Amino acid sequence: MRSFWLSLLAAVAGGLLLRAAFPGPALWPLAFLGIGLVLCSLMHRSAGGAFLVGLASGLSYYFPLIAWASLFLGPVPWSALSILSSLFWAGGALLIALAYRRTTARWADGGKRLILVPAAVAGLWTLREAIYSAWPYGGFAWGRVAQSQSASPFAELVSWLGLSGMGFVMVFLVAFLLELGRARVRPITWATAAAAVLVVVAVPLFPTSTIGSARVAAVQGDTPEAAYFVDGEPGDVFLGHVEATRTIPADADVDVILWPEGSIDLNPLASPGVRRTLDQLSESYGAPIVANTVTIEPGETEADDRFFNSQFVWDAESGWGDQYDKKHPIPFGEYVPDRDFWYSLAPDLIGMIGRGYSPGERDSILEIGDIRAGTYICYDIVDDVLIRDAVLGGATVLFAPSNNADFGKTDEPAQQLAFARLRSMETGRSIVQASTVGMSAIYSPEGRVLAELPWYEPGVMIVDVPLADGLTPAVLLGRGIEVTLGMLGLGLLLGAGSSKTQRQSASALRIPRR
């Protein structure tokens, strides 16, 4: 697109379509249309123009995608996160526009252009996602394009390439089709392209080995009091999950009972009543309870105390057992990085977050008898490194306790659940997500729904969950996939820009520099 204003319109439309591919409404084909419009908007753009249209597409994408953030702390944090995310998007857009200019000039004709231009574009898209997923403050890995495909025919590709590799393939296919149109190729080439898409869709899920099963009872207490700003009496959340647990049939013969994040709003170590109730439930069902509470590591003074968001195992015979502390607390939600600096800018807002959680240092595998459960508390589910480390460490099932009460009936719980389904296929492990208010569900290693609960209703899912062994290529290769693909895009960009041929070809093509 040579018109800047037409490019701007396409960028905004592309961002909106890409957002619509995520829950809700979860119209996954729109992701490809959205990517196509975003890429078209960057063709023939100068660096400044690309940054502006990229910023426009980023804003139209992130603001509606994470609108649920406004329900938690209000419009300021939502706007700040959306703008920061869009700035990273705009930086990636600048690189992609530069890649289009340089690579199409360097490889103006022939088959090389059809492969190398899309590879450069997709690689740079992957690089931008990889950087922003890790930095700053641990990054924000919510909204990668592959996360829109949990219900699509492409989803099984995630077991081979992970989220980063799957996203690369998505962008590559769109960029490839765009290059076919620009190059005005013969019909047989279009047929070859269609065949390539069918091959990608036909890639089967990488199988892992089933080594048994565990009967899991996952509890949803329907406790909106678990939200940060909802009034309630201390112990309300705990009692809600106790009451829901007591609906488990006495003869259910469960192996473990899973409670969600935030399920115990009292200190079990300081409350004999809580400990006694946990003992009674565990003894009654002959199974340990995996619950969640805030734990404290005392410092030299009270100001030095460290707080953790902790999932722990409780057994009637042995009491407090194994423990996992959330490794990825949410910046500006569960803690404030560089607190003094940000407090000086927004004291009222930062003051709302009175207690900050410290990142956990324990491994994320909970030992529950013979069960090794890789455990991810809420936002942990988007962290590729945590997911991979647990599976490499021998996890045979994944637990995803979550507290979604802060987000009400927004799209956040559905988005998170979609990400959990992708994780089950990526790792070849069953995943059990239990939420305080929903959405709660259990997925098989193939991503099939084994059980689910409706929103804001108490309930229990009792399922014989398959336990699995073996490593998918996605887990085995890990971040090496995104590093390789990101460096591929950067290498093609730099390689194309360093050639004398590129300069001569650019002059011949007369690409506008607006």
C-alpha cells in the first residue's frame, strides 16, 4: 500500500481482526486476515511511517484484547500496558517494513523472493514477540499470535514447534501468499502454495506415552470474594471451597483434590480451625489437598518479610507437604517493580498495591504420592520457560490453579483457558485448571475437553486424568526455536541490507520512501 492513510486504515483493521481471533469471540481464521492487513500496511513505508502505522495496529489490538485489565485496577494501568505493548509492536513493525524494503530489493525476482522475504518478515515478528515476552520486568507474553489458534486446525503444530514456532509459520504463510500476489506467479505456483497450507494443517499431534492415570477432583468454590476489591469476611473464600469439596461423593476414591489460587484466605499455620478442616477433608476422602495461600518468609525486621503466592500439598497424616511459590507474579498487579520510582509518578495508584509478592525460587513440580504435577499459578501459564522446565523435570500432569475473580465475566478467563489447552498439546500432558469462579476445565494430552464447569457456580470436576511421559519436540527444543527463527529474520534483514546489489535494485524499483 503506497498511500499512508490507506495503510493506517489497514493497520487498525488488522489489529481489530487479530484481536477478534482470541476469546471471545475466538474467530481463529481472522488471525490470518489480521496478519495480512498488518503486513500490507507496512509495505512501502519509511521507518517513521512504519512506526506510526505499527503503533496504530498495536493500539487497536492490545486495547480491546486486554480490556479486562481495566476491571482490576482501572483505566490507567490498562492504558499503560496497552501503550507499552503497542510501542514494542511498533518497533517490530519498523523492522518488518525495513525488511520488506531491503529483501524485495535484494531478491527482486525468482523463487528466492517467495521464500526469503516471508522468512525475514516472520522471523522479525517472532523476534519481537520473544523479546516482549521476557522484557521488561519479566515481559508480557499475553497476545502472541499463536495463542489465538487453540481451536483451529493448526493447533496441533504447537507440539512440534511451540508457540513461537507456530506463530512463525502463521506469519510466514500469510507473507508467502502476499508475495505470490505481488510476484504475479503462474497458477501452478498458487496450487503449490495451497498444497503447502494443507500439509501444515495435516501435521499430526506429536504423541507422548500414557503411563497411567490419576483421579483428580478439581474444585471451583464460586467465591467472588477472592477478588482484590470485593468486600468479604476473612475465611469466606476458604469456606466456599470447603462447601464445594463436600459435594464430592464419599466413594469417589480420588487421588488428589485440587483447589484454585487464593482458595485459603486465612493463614493455615496460624489458624487451628483451618488446619483441622483440611485434616478432616483429607481424611474423609483419603486424598491430599493441593491448596493455595499467602506464605511469609520472615526477615530481620517486619519490613524485610517476603510474601509468596504459594500452592501447597496438605495431607491428614503429614500436614503441610511440598510447596510451589509462584515464579512470575504480575508486575503492577501482584508487586510493583522499582516501587519508589513509580510511586513518585502515581502515588494513589501504586499505593493500592500494598503488599508485593516475591518471585518464587522453588521448582514447580509438586510431589503428591506417585504423582508429579507441574504447577502454574494463573499468569504462570504464559511463561514458556516454566512450562518446559517442569516437563523436563519429570512432570506427568499439569495443574493450573487460578483466581479469576478480579476479572469478572470478561474475556480474560476464556483467553487463559485457551492458552491452557495449547499447553496441553504443546507438552503432551493433561492439564487441570481450577479457578475460584471459573473458567475451570480439564484437558487431555491431545487437548480434548475431559470436563468443564460453568462460570460463577460452585462445582467439582472428578476425572481420571491420563498421566504421560516423553518429550515433544516443542519441549525438547524449547527457546532454541524462537532464538533460531528470530536470528533468521534478523540475519536476512542485515544480509539484504549489506549488499551492493540491494542498493542497485532498490534504485531500479523506485520504492517510495514516505
